[in-house]
Amino acid sequence: MKIYTKKGDLGTTSIIGEHNIHKHNIRIEAYGTVDELNSYLGLLGSCPLNDFETRKQELIFIQNTLFEIGALLASKKNTNSIHLDSIQRVEAFIDQIEVKLKPLRSFILPGGNMWSSYAQISRSICRRAERRVTELNASSKLDINIVKFINRLSDYLFVLARYINHIDSVDEIKWNG
């Protein structure tokens, strides 16, 4: 079986149950941005820093959940949902990381080391995914747990970026505005 089908050569694609959808359709944008985020999380999972193995397992859980979300977004008729416990797991991940960090006393700029920067890029892509998903939700009601999961995920990625700087002894850059 060949990987190329040539079906998208005219700027349209298909989703589960529907054909000839423009590739710039908000549904395609939404799951495409979730897919982009998932790819960046795959990159982030290759972080070689010590004390990062637990985070790698968290990222794999998140990637699997994002794959489920992508499948849900790629179908107008899908009645499956994201379970509340998936959101609660991400919240637990955040709580486990935050106890190791100094409390925030000011805004910080994205950056630090390369891996923290990848986490911040992932956070920004996550925010874009959230904008696309909420735009889709305005016209095609989605499982609200998708929105909640993606919102919580951006929080996770923020604290993960801080944690990476922490374990690599990199100072956070405070915003001086």
C-alpha cells in the first residue's frame, strides 16, 4: 500500500463520515494543531536530563490522550469522550512538580535551557490548539472535557518548563515590565 493517495491534491481531505472538507476547515485546524502539539511532546520526551524519567511517562500518557482527542475531533459523529480522570491525572502531575519549585513571585519569560524552551513552545502550541478547539466548539458542540484537558495541559507544560530549568540549575528570567 502506498502512503500517498493524491486525494488531497486539490486542498480537501476527509474525516470520519465526511469527504471533501477544505484543509483550512476549523475541524481540520483543530485536530491538526493537536497533532502538532503531540509531535512537540514527542520531541520533549527525548529530554536527556537526569530526574526526567517520571516526566517522560507523564508525556506518554498525555500523548495517548491527545491522540484520542485528535480522533474525537476528526469525527462529527463520535460519541466517545475524554474521561474526567485524565484531567485529574494532569492536575496531579502539576501538583507533584510544583512542590519541587519555588513559588512564582513575578512573571517569567519563556526560555532557560533548550529543553525548557521546547516545553514553552509546546505550551504555546497547546494554547493555539485550545483556541482552535474552542472555536470548533462554538459551532459543533464538543465534549467539554476536551477543552478542559487542553487548558490543563498548558498549565502542565508551563510548570514542566520551570521544572526543567530547576533540575538543570538554570535561573528563570524574570519579566521586568
